[in-house]
Amino acid sequence: MKHDDIKKILLEDEEIKVEYDALSPIYEIKKELIRLRLEKGLSQHDLADLIGTKQSAISRLENGSYNPSIEFLSKIAHALGKELHISFN
């Protein structure tokens, strides 16, 4: 069975779907940060140096074991040549 098949089955459960949807913005941010870092040709260590933190902090952010502050995300955005914008839709 493929990952997408299992995901589809699990998301048929309303309780699981609600939790999954609630986590979506966090995963999208992390996925975008990884994409931008790689696009710039930066390692986790390089990015950490640019913002004055340790590589392990970038690793924890990217692997989902750390929920960053807005200030931390802003530092990363600026290091990647971007601006951080937060909106409520």
C-alpha cells in the first residue's frame, strides 16, 4: 500500500482530518523554509551561521521537533532574502 493510499484512508476519519488540517500551516512553513534554503545553496550550518544560531536549531525546525518564534522565522526570512508576512484568512 502506498503512502497516499494510507493517508486517504486515515483522513476519512473526521477527528484525524481535523488534527491534520490544523497542522498544515506549520508543515507548509517548514517545507517552504527547506525549499528556500536549498534554493540558495545553503546547508543547515550555513543558515545557522547567518542568523547566529546553531545548526541543531535549524535541524529541529526542519524536522518538526521545534515550533519557532516569529522572531526566529523573521531572522531566517531575512537571511534567505525574504520578508516574513503573517496573515489570518
